Amino acid sequence: MKLIAAMSGGVDSAVAASRAKAAGHDVIGVHLALAKNPQKYRSGARGCCTVEDSHDARRAADLIGIPFYIWDMSDEFHEAVVENFLDEYAQGRTPNPCLRCNEKIKFAAVLDRARAMGFDGVVTGHYAIMKEVEINGEKIRAMYRGIDPGKDQSYVLAVLNQDQLTGAHFPLGDTAKEDIRKEAAAKGLLVANKPDSHDICFVPSGDNAGWLRDRLGSESGPIVDETGNVLGQHQGAYTYTIGQRRGLNLTIPRDDGKPRYVLKIEPKSNTLVVGEREALAITTIEGEKVIWCGPAPVGKSRGYVQVRAHGAAYPCSYQLIDSGSVHREISSDTSPILLIESDQPIVGLAPGQGAVIYDGDRVVGSATVASAR
């Protein structure tokens, strides 16, 4: 096959490209320039989108023996990921930019361009496993969890539809991260011990709240309890997250001395609602923007729901229902929604997060949380 290897400059993508080449595929390496001025985003060699990372990617491609190119996708990235991130927070939601980047950039814009150039697909260093399976009489290319629980990235890849999965190749899913580093060192790749990328790649300081405040302003507003009593003032409601305990600066403590947690963010009134931790527990999730990674399940089904990249998977039932029967706290989307009922409480879930459905280790699909109760 003819494959494009997306090379971030980190160890995972370098080994993925090397494995694809060793498997006999016709491979070219591509580094995505996600900012016209890389220092505008994260600085330092972090395995993502800096000048240093592009140099690391080029050196790895030279050693592997594949052609190397840099694609400027800064406009697409800024519009689809950065602007979406700002807009979601301005609406009181908590987005996951890695989900959006995989959906809109790595496996939409890049895969579309690759296919237009005559390539069969895209190789990345994500930790997930692809298998050819038959489900309900239909043969599909299904995605499963990677074998390394600490590195499994199937959650952030659950935004890919079946067409995109047919062009996605993840050579690392059957290997633990420590063995990937050993393999990189054995091949002479200089990125063998390069630190993994963490936090949000386009926030230079890692201070998400400060970055948001600089761009969305810092209009103060009330912090209230569930009965409306004012307990303090915040400096921008969108800089808080559901379940947050620290940094609330409340002026009126509880009589019993117990901490308070953010229960709700109300962007229209610029208000934070706080209360007991027990009030964060939810069992029903209503998800919009549903994406199936294979055939859409019919009727009510059983599976597992995961709401954080490396969080627990909770046994649940799920089904598509008409949007008219659901109250959406923020979104006005009218497409069918995914109703998920967890067998046990999930704590601290916020609108905007991703809810991913699994059948054992197989990824069934995903949705964006519109509301939870």
C-alpha cells in the first residue's frame, strides 16, 4: 500500500513510520505545521507542533529512509480545533481538543488529502488495534483498545467513522510503550527517550485558565449554592470545570466544614453553581453528534461507557432516541441523540466531554455530552 506517515516529531510516530516501511509499504513522512508561528503555541521539544519537533521528525524520516514533507495545516487547525475550543468554553462546555484534532485534522483533512494524492491511508503512532471482523453479517474494519492500558488511545480515536477507519493504520497498538522506546533506540532513532507530549498543545504555558482569560476576558460573576445564596465571586466562569474543588475563593464556608465543588456553569448569567460532591454523581447521559465506528446498533444495547481518556469504563445500556424528547442545557442541535444509562454513578461529567461506547474492547462509537443527570 501507499501510506502517509503522520510524523509529530515524537517517538511513537517515528516507530510507526519505521514499522510501516519495514512491512513493505510505500511510505512518505509528513509533519503537520499547526501554527504559522509555532512559538504562538507550545515551545520546547514536546512531540507536537514546534519547530524542534519538525526537525526531530525530519531526522527520523532520513534515518528510516523515506521522503519527508511539511504540510501547512495551520488554518484548518486554528478553525477546527482552537476556535472550537474557545467557542465551547464560552458556552460553558468542557471540550476535548484531542478528539477534535483527530476528527477534523488527522483523519479528515489529512486523510482526504492523502487519498486525493493517490495514497491508501494514513499511519500514526496512536495506541489502538485494527481488526477485520464481521458484525451482524457485515464485514468491517473495527477498532479495539491497545494492549497497554496506560497508553491506549482508542477513546480519542472514537470520533472516526467507518470510512475513516478503513484508511487508518495504527502499527503500535499491540506493543507496550516501554518496548516502543527500546525499539526506537535499537533502530538508532534519536527520539527514543524524548518525553511524551502532555496538556493542550496550543496553550504555551500549560495554564489553560489564564490562556482562556486572555482571549475571552475575565468578567467577574457570582458563585452561588444550589439555593441561590451568593458565596463568592469568580473571574470568568469558563475558566472552571465541573467537579473542580480548588481555587474557588469562596468567602462563606459550609457549617460542617466540607468542601464545595463546581456543579454547573451557567454562561448566560455568568454564574457558577457549587455544592456537595454527591450532587456531581450522574447515571444518565444525553449525547449529541453521534459517530458510529461501525454498524449502528439497533434498539437498546448493552456495553460500556467511558467519559475520560484513561478513565474507567462503566457498564451501561444505550440507544438512539429522538431529540425532541430531550432537554439540552446548552446545545440547540436537533439531530438524534444517544441516551446512555450507566449502571453505576459517574462523578464530575461536564457538557462537551466525549462519551465513548465499547463492546468489550471494541469501540462502538462516540457522542458529545449535551447534558447529564
